[in-house]
Amino acid sequence: MKKIVYILAAFFIASSLYADDQDASAEAARKASEAFNIAYETNDVEGYFNLYEKNAMIYFYGERWTVSDYYDYWKNNMVGAGGGVEKNATSNMQIKVAPGGNTAIISFYIDNRSRSPEGEINEEKGYETEVWSKVNGEWKIIALHYSLVPWGNSIDDNIEGKLQK
């Protein structure tokens, strides 16, 4: 009987440590994602791109991008040319941490407004999935997928509409 109690105690302690590690990893990944999205919203090009792993897989607007091509576009043709992001509000964030706590998948809705270098305003709703991994002890994006949300007038309407179906 004593042996069973020891085994159960060891199991519960190990489970507790695993849950604490998962929670800590989820919180660290959430903070990294928030810093990433703030850097994007404030047009901090270097801060934004420093959170990408150099060979990250990026997909948005129907195309794959390399980090270096995206950086060049953003620095030279957008922010460097006078355009930029004016709003990048995220909502409904969900985080899943892989066993081991070194990889996290984060997804959320985005309400975005940007301004072209010519002054044209673009507003859109999107859904983003980021895959974060610890690279040399730092959380970095290793993959990102962004899709426009084509239905409804607002993200909240879209969520409610989909949930009711």
C-alpha cells in the first residue's frame, strides 16, 4: 500500500511540474507574441523582424515570403516610403504549447488598419497563426500564416455568426 501511495505522489508531483512548465511556456510565448504585434503596430521594423527566426516560413495574401524579402519590402516600400500600420488589435487569442515547452502555437483574430505610402487607408480583418519556438534560448517565430476573414462586417459579428451555426 505504501508503494502505491509513493507512486501516486510521484505521479501527481510530476504532473504538477509539467503543468507549471506548460503554463510558464504559454505565458512566455504570449508575451513574445504581444511584443511582436506591438512592434508591428508601432512600425518598429527592427523590433518586429528580430522576433522572426531567419528562415521562418511566412504565408500571407496567397503567397509564401522569405523573411529577408518581407523585411526588404517592409523597410523600403512601406515604412521607409512613408506608409505603415495604424492599428493592429488582436482578439480571441488561443495558445497551445507542445510537450517539452519549447514550441507554442498561437492563433487570434486581427483588426488591422494600414496606410500606404501614398496615404491610402486599408482596413481588414484577419486570422493569424504563429508558431513560436525557443531558438538559442529566445522565443522566435518559425512559421506564420495570415488569412483575411472574408465574412461579416466585424470580427465579433463573425465569431458570433460562426458559433451560432
